[in-house]
Amino acid sequence: MICDTLETRQLITLGADGILVRGTYHDVPRKTTGSNIREKRIGVLFLNPLSTPRALIGDSAVYWASSFAAQGYPSLRIDLPGLGDSYGEVAKDLLTFINNGGYAAIAAAKVKEFSERFGLAGVVIYGHCAGGTTAIYAASACKECKGLIITDPYFNAANMLTPKLSPGMVDWARRTKVGEVLRAAYSRIREARRKRGNGTLPGNANVNLVTHWKQLVSSGLPMLVLKSGEPAALGSNKLRAGTFDYLEHILAFAGQRSRLSLHTIEGTNHSFADRLGRAAILEHAEFWLHKHFPGEAEEAAVLQTTTAGHVSHGE
């Protein structure tokens, strides 16, 4: 692993498996001599949503990762091969590649490497939109994953516009109001044509992804799903009439072992990059992290108290 350090962040390259990916590591506050702090922590790994770089729109992932680290959860934002700062070939139809779990093995390997390199007790994978798809597949493939935070997931198999669109055009279609209308119209047409479902699922469901998701929910893995309030065609946000509710379907299937928390954040958009969305994601995610992995939060409090006491004594 190569690293360049700047204050509490490190620009790192992970490549223990021969596949090099670039990332930014957000460290927790430095330990104070004499404080009783555990070595093993839970880390958070951020994955790319489609072709968006690891900082996410408006540097929102930088904000969340820094905040998580300050609360005792070391965080790593990586660019998967071919995306952002990481070398590699990008699939011609990137969305279909992701929907089929194309990045799953690499992401799972990087979760393992992140955990081992920094001596973590485990890793929570953070995935937004298409990054959530990769997160679900990766979580099924690595024992080091101890939880999932997913924002605006989708469970349709097909590209909601056309597989010939470039990743940049797909990003545009997902972020803009015009793109939102096109996605919704195209989705209604596709679902009307595909009445043959798999069980209760619509015909254009990503059955493999839904199966992995069901297995994870049923296993009792802690999960946090956050949705934006704007309508969308991917089954991830406030539903339009006739759109299949994948999350309700999975919740009904999950049973008593489920530890899935689901919240809708009204007033923000799909990127969660505005002030309201950034704050709401942070509030829900930190509450969830403290609930399921409380040791890290307690240690952060010890650090803050010890540091404050040290400064006061020095004055």
C-alpha cells in the first residue's frame, strides 16, 4: 500500500490482490497517551455510484467520511477500477455491468484489504444508487462486511433509458428533472410490457440482486436505507402509481431477524448533496452507527474528553 499523508487524511493505493485502486482514508482523532481505547474499530468504505468520483457530488462523501471518522469510524473512499483516479477499463454498458455484479469481487477484496491494513474489527459498506448495487453484491461475498448504508437503491435490471447511452448521459438522466421525467415514462412503458414476473416481482426486476438483498436482510445484517423524497423510476424513492415497491417486498419477506432501518428524507434530491440532504444523511447514519457499533462512539467521546482536559490543564 502506497500512501501520502495530509493532516487526518491519507491518499492511498490498495493493491494487495494485484488490482490497484486509489482512495482517500479519513483517520480517527489521534490517541492521547494514557487513554483506554480499543485497537479494533469498525470502518466505513464508500463506493462509486456509477461513474461519479469518490468525493460524490458536491464533495458530500468527503463531508460524511470526515464526520464518521471524527465519531470514531475510520472511513475510506475509493474509486473502483476505471473510475475516478483508478486505472482500468470501463465497461461499455457500465450500468448493466454494475447491475450484474461486475464490481462485486473487486469491492469485496478491497473491503478485506481495508480491514486488514488498518486492523479493523469489520467494515460497513456505504453505497449510493448504483454504488448500493455493488455494495449488496460485495456484502454477500465478504465476511468482513458488518453492515450496509445504502442511499436511493434500485432493483430494476434494465437500463431505464437505453444501454447505448454513455455513463455521463446516464448520470445526467439520473440527476436532472428532464431525465427524471424520461426515466419515469420509460419505466412505465417497460413495466406495462413485462407482466411476467418472478413470483411477485415485476418482469424487469434484477432477480439476482433482489435474491442477494433478501439473503442479507434475512441474515440479520444491520442495514440502513435512506431514500430521497423526489419521485423516480427506479423503485427507490417516493413511488409513482403502479411502480413496484421493492423495499416493501423485501421487508415483508425478511422476518423477525431483519435489522433493516428505512427512512425517507423529504425536501432533498437524489444526490443528497444539498444542505438538507447532507445533514439528514449524517444524522441518520451516525445514529445508526452508534446504535449498532457503539464502541467507536464511546471511544471518540473519551478522546474528546481527554483532549479537552489536556488543553484545559495546559492553559
